[in-house]
Amino acid sequence: MLLISWALVIDLKVAKARTGAAVLQKKVRYLAEGVDSVGGVSVPAQLVAPKGHSLHAVVRAEGHQHYVFNGTAWVLQNAVAELYADYPEESLRVGRHFFLSEPDAQGGQPTWELTSSATPLTSAVTGKSLASLTVDSNSIAWVLLKATSHSGNITEGTLGRVSYIQRLQTQHGLPPSTKGRRTGHAHHTKYLCIYAFYIQDPV
Ligand SMILES: *[C@@H]1O[C@H](CO)[C@@H](O)[C@H](O)[C@H]1NC(C)=O
Ligand SMILES: *[C@@H]1O[C@H](CO)[C@@H](O)[C@H](O)[C@H]1NC(C)=O
């Protein structure tokens, strides 16, 4: 089953105007690939999206987890990452991940934004963690998040109807194992992962 929404087509037209048909086809392929599998990753039962929601898109992320030492522990403040779609020949930057400066009305803060290159037009989703699982003790947990709000100027775009998000296949990103030098000491840790986006099935 391949779902290409109206706004996604707009998104792709914008991409075509700027970068040509080759990239357009690749973008379609990247979204199409996402529909049936999360790139061969098996998702732990605790983190599976609820019934009635299907995989819509998958991106790869490279970024940093930002921690601040509060006197006793390192506390996550923020995360910032670039989002990529990968192909055998190249990697295409498709958006970014960041935290809203204040949580939204439902307590969501981590946000993913996809941008079509030319205009730019964006679609974004913010979410709140529902469950997490440490899969690799040297890396940040895998997480299931529920969407809490949407933003951007193509609200029907790729992320405009996202209902659940998963952070999977994490590498690195943990805070230092030693205490901070002082309260307020900040530390940025590089991390890699994939993010998977789900939308509700048509009824
Ligand atoms: C620091 O963060 C830890 C973990 O979140 C928390 O348990 C502790 O109360 C915090 N300490 C201070 C001084 O805020
Ligand atoms: C869409 O929003 C982005 C910022 O999120 C802005 O840079 C861009 O100009 C907007 N595009 C249009 C067509 O409104």
C-alpha cells in the first residue's frame, strides 16, 4: 500500500522545480520504502505503534543530545539533529530535529520538521514519549512517542498527519559517565538513529 497525499505531491513538485526529476523519484522511493518496513529493523513489542497506524516515512538522523549537569545528575535539555534520506549513491538532507523552547499544550517538546528545498515549505510534528527501552547499554534508549501537535506551512504534508514516532537503532548519545565539573556544566553528545513516522489508517 502506497499513500501519497495531495500535499506530498506539492512537496515533490517543489523539489522537482529545484533539483530535477532524479531527486523527485528518489524522494518518492524513500517514502514508498518506508511504507512496508522500518529498513529491516525489528521493533521491540513495547515500542510498536498501536493498531490502526501504519508506517509512513523513515529518516536517518545525525546530531547531538544536549545535557546540563544539575549538581547530581546530567539532565537532557535538548536534542538537535539533521534528518537524511539515504540511497545507495547519496544522502539527501530532508529536514531537522529540535526541541520546542517550551512544551506544547499537551506536553510535547521534541519536534521533527521536513522541508522541501525550494520555497521552503515545511511540515512538522511534535511528540511526547510513551515508552522507552534500552537496547544497547552504550546508547540512548529506543523510544515510542505520540504526536501532540503539528505545525509548518504544509500541514497536510509528509509529517502533517503523523500520529506516532519511533526512535530506533540509536548509537551513542549518552551523557558523560562522570559528574559535571560544576552545576550548569553543559555537554553535547553525538548520536545517530533512525526515526520512523506513522499515520492513522484511513477508516
Ligand atoms: C537533578 O536531576 C535528577 C535526575 O533527573 C533529579 O533526580 C534531581 O532531583 C535533580 N537535582 C536537582 C538539584 O535539581
Ligand atoms: C514556510 O515556513 C518556513 C519556516 O518554517 C519559512 O521559512 C517559509 O518562508 C514558509 N514558506 C511559505 C511559502 O510561507
